[in-house]
Amino acid sequence: VSLESRLRSIVGGAHLIVERDVLATYQRDWTGRFHGEARCVVRPADTEQVASVVRECAAAGVALCIQGGNTGLVGGSTPMDGSVLLSTRRLDVVGDVDSVAWQVTAGAGVTLAGMQRRVRAAGLDFGVDFAARDSCTVGGMAATNAGGERVLRYGATRAQLAGAVAVLADGSVLTRMSGLPKDNCGYDLTGLLCGSEGTLGVITELRLRLVPLLRARAVALLAVDGTAAALDALRALRESLPALEAAELFFPAGLDLVLRHGDLPAPFPEPHPAYLLVECADLSDPAEPLLDAIAQLPGLRDATTSADASGRRKLWAYREQHTEAISAEGTPVKLDVAVPVSRLAGFVAGLPGTVLQAAPTARTVLFGHLAEGNLHVNVLDALDCADAITEAVLTSVAREGGSVSAEHGVGRSKARWLHLSRSAAEVAAMRALKRALDPAGLLNPGVLLPDVQPS
Ligand code: FAD
Ligand code: MLT
Ligand code: ZN
């Protein structure tokens, strides 16, 4: 009996996909840069089915690619040729919101937006948010330790995890869902799964911490002289605005693409060297304190603010539409790096030159999450120089004491450069964990540790 037949008997005929045209929709990543040919897609409905699928693949010695919303930007959810692609999208049940513990249980395949709707209806909110919300899944967010636009207030996904259920490579199930805020009994396996990018287990459920629902919001888009001025403004705003929740940086090159592809009006009568979008959220209207704080900022070139929902959305569009606008221009080489904020301005200034040395005709578009020194480096018109660009940019990041992956993960695209951000001893410890939990190397081979292949 073929592996496909055995998988079909676990998930039912409708959820084992072998048709080439349907398979195609799972086999390319969001950016269009990565592609692989899976032998089939399997869509289990619950943890038990996931465990059975994993056991069958292990018995057949066939590798598994784990895919949630397929919005990842480092090629981690793209299948290795000949692997079985396990889609988590049917694991989409959200449990009741526990408004005493401020927690909720969600299946790994629940989208961020779906979960937000549920918890907001119960008067609470989730601490992580970003533009892929309609498609990315909470399982994928945990697997990548996704960051996004609220890290300055609430931290990244790891900080929101109170527990998880995961299926390991041998089909055994780890269940840690008590959600106890105090529970110090050895290794933090939930924390270990977070950021493991599908290489240690399949996350099937999560116990998520929630935060207060702050409906009163105000957004300001500030035009500033450059990165250093944006950091000065952020420092001042943070001191006077405890309700500050987001601080996002972008530049004229990115704004031009957003205006063109999104058909939006320019936010200011003339272009400026850099833009800082900030948002405050509180129980009572934060517009006045935000306006007061902005009025105190020295050297501001221009500013526009909004406190009503539609105005706020319009201002956020200038920032959130960067990813789509860049992709509308062509397939970018995407790098997601962090440097210490004290070095950010110098790094930004030097970056276009660093890229041009590796790819003389490239266009570089930068934007990012200012408070964490997290810069999204998008290089257009230079896909054939991807390795040289990656090498040049990531080496310069390492020189600054930064990280080669701030929030997107390592995936396939940056696996060869992991050593720039992790010591030999750290990589050896990661390999030992991988060997212990997935000795045959069947879970997401080629992701994170590129030379670990199925044995
Ligand atoms: P996928 O892309 O399907 O998978 C990502 C990785 O996780 C893969 O390695 C996959 O194998 C693994 N994985 C997925 N589900 C599971 C599971 N249940 N168990 C084990 N492993 C699993 N990211 C940020 O951090 N911050 C941002 O601000 C941000 N903005 C974005 C904006 C846009 C427009 C887009 C397209 C992407 C953005 N991303 C951002 C990247 C992406 O959305 C996140 O990495 C997200 O967490 C991926 O979720 P996903 O469900 O799509 O995962
Ligand atoms: C974002 O902050 O919008 C992203 O992480 C997506 C990207 O880097 O394109
Ligand atoms: Zn980001």
C-alpha cells in the first residue's frame, strides 16, 4: 500500500491532495523566490491525525514540510522535493477566552486575524500584530517567533506563549496546556519549539496569553531628517507616552513604491528623508498626549495625525503596504536584520553602498521596526546576485554585533549564514537537540541547519 493511501485513510480523501494544479498553490513561497515539489499535501484535522501522519512518514522514511499560512519570508514553508507537505490549516478551532486567566487556546491553523476577532469580542486582545494577519497562522507565528509592530510594548510571540501541544518526529505528543503562569519544572519545551521553524516538531495547539483591549488609539506619521532623528524622536516619545505601542521607520524609496502600487495620495506636500509612524493605545483617548508630545519634538519636518479608525488605517497603509508594493516591483532578495539601536543610523547610511558592491544595478528598499533596530532590507533587480548580497549585508550586520534574523527566522534563505549570529558551541547545541528529537532528520530538512538531511 502506498504512503499516499495510508495518509488518505487517516485524513479522508478530500484532504490528501495529489493533483498537480492544487499542489502548485502550496509549493511556492509568498515572495515567489522559493519552490519545491511535494509528493502530496496532507491536511489533518486534529492532533491525533497529525501524529498518525507523522508516524506513517517516519515509517516510510519520507521527509515532512510543515506549512501554516505560507506567508513566511525565508523559504521555511517550501517543501523539499519528494517530501510530504503537512498543512495545519484545518487545525482551526479557537477555544473559549478565559477572561480571568487572560488566555485562550487556539489550533495551530487559526489565522492571526481570526484569533484577534475572537479575543476582541471577549474584551481582550493579542500582543502581536502585523500585516500578514489575514493569512498567517498562530502555529506559524510560534514556529518563527514572529515579531511585528507591537514588540516595543508586548514582546514577540514567545512572550505570548503559555503552552503548546506538539507532535514530535516519532509521532509522540507533548502536551503542556495548563497555562500556569508559574510552573518551573525543568526545560521550557514550549519555548524551545518557539522559533524552531518546524525542525523539532509540529505544533498543533497553543495556549496564548492575552493583553488588555485598548480601543482608544491615535496614530501619527512624522517626517524627520533621517534615522538618527527618528531615534531621537522615539526616545523623547517613549519618555512621555507610556501608551506608545508602535514605532515604524520607512524611507522615500519605499513610500514611492507604496504610493504607486497602492494608488495612495502622498502623506505630505513634499518628500522627506525619513518617516516615523507611531501609535498610542490606551483606555482613554491618547490623541491629546500624543499631540502634546509631538509638539515638543525638536526639528520635526512635518507631521500628520489621526485618532479615528479610518484615518488611522490610512496612515498605517503607508507602512503596511511596503511588502506588497516591493513584491509588485519584482522578486526581492529579502533580509531581515537587527543591529543595536546605537549603531542603526550608521548602518542604514552604509547599507546601499554595501549592496551596490555586491550587485551594482540593485535597488535597495529599507523599512523596519525602529525600537528593536530591526531593518527589513529588500533588494530589487538583483535576484541573480542573491548570495553575494546576502553575504555582504549579513557580514556587515555581524560586524555591528547584530542578528542575521531579527524576526522572520532563518529558513532556507539564511541557513548558510547562521554562524554569523550563533557561535560554534551554540550551533553544536542546536544540532544535538535536532539529533535527539528528530534523529532521522525528517522534519523540514534544509531549514535552519542546512546540512541536516534525511538519513
Ligand atoms: P508559514 O509561512 O507557513 O511557515 C513558517 C515557518 O514555520 C516554516 O518553517 C514552517 O515549516 C513553520 N511552521 C508553520 N506552522 C507550523 C506548525 N504548526 N508547527 C511547526 N512549524 C510550523 N513576520 C514577522 O515576524 N513580523 C512581521 O511584521 C511580518 N510581517 C509580514 C507581512 C507580510 C505582508 C508578509 C507576507 C509576511 C510577514 N511576516 C512577518 C512573515 C510571516 O507572516 C511570519 O513569519 C508568520 O509567522 C508566518 O506564519 P505562517 O502561518 O504563514 O507560517
Ligand atoms: C513587515 O514588518 O512588514 C515585515 O516583516 C514584512 C517584510 O519584511 O516585508
Ligand atoms: Zn517586520
